[in-house]
Amino acid sequence: MDYIHIYGKSFDLTDSIKDYIYKAIDGLNKYNLDITGINVTVSGDERKGSKGYNVEFDIHIAKKGNVVIKQKDKDVYAAIDLAIDRASKVLRRYADKIKNHKNISLEEIMAEPMLQEEINEALKYSEDVVPHQLDIDKPVEIEEAIEFLKNSDKYFIVFEDRTGKIRVLYKRADGRFGLY
């Protein structure tokens, strides 16, 4: 728990309050996020004879930034509980977003070419899918593909490079070429 720092501002922190905060924060580890630090500030607030407490959690997540939760309540334990509940909701949403968002590179997609059965299956369900051969039917260097595209009226071509990868070369609006 070296990454947790608890501060009292206009408020004397007791060991029981610190232990309560540590136990509450321990529940945030279930989201498996890379939490690098948590700063907790507990402050007393007395206005017009009414006593209250402010609790602020500043949670640092690697490569994400900070999540800041502020909560006020008449009871310090209730303020901690409400702040932890709000922090849990934010961290759960972020963890779900990471878990459900799968980053697949184009190389990974291209690494598994479609089997002929899969192509036939796709064609059977759609009349709009028309099979098409590669624009250049032999492996070529990218420079050769650029020359081919320059000399044609096409906006893009699909070809196989010398390494065996299927590539797409396209004309950009600025006159340059893009390559997938």
C-alpha cells in the first residue's frame, strides 16, 4: 500500500479512519487497472454551526490519467463510502471499456486468409458480394504498385507484396499515396 497517501486537512485522522479508507480502497483492485497511486484528502467543514466532512480521492491510472472523486457528508464514514461507490462505478466503466475493446492490427487480420469455404458461405448470404481477383496477380514491390496505380484510372489497387502480404494502395486527396 505504498502508493496510497492519506491526508487530513483541518481534521485529525484517527487510525480507525485510515484503516477504513485502506480497506475501502482495497476493493478497487478487483478491476485489474494499473493504479499507480491514490491520494485521499479528508477535511472537516464547519459552516453555520453545522459540521460536515469532505473526502477527495485522486486516483492515478497509468496511461489514462487521474480520476478525481469529491464527496461531502455529515458523517466521515458515509462520505468515504459514497466516494468509493462513485470511484468503483468510474473504474468499472473504464475496465469494461478496455475489456470489450479489442485492438486488432491489420497484420493480424491479414495473417489468417479466408478459406474458400468461408468465401462461399459469405457469397451465399449476399447478392451484393462480387468476388474479385487481385489487380496485380504476381507479387510485386511497392514501387511497382505505385507505378501501376499512377498509370491507371483506379483510386486503389489490391496486390500481394514480395513478403506474401495482401496490401491496398490508394490515391489520397493531396496527390500522395496511402498503403495498408
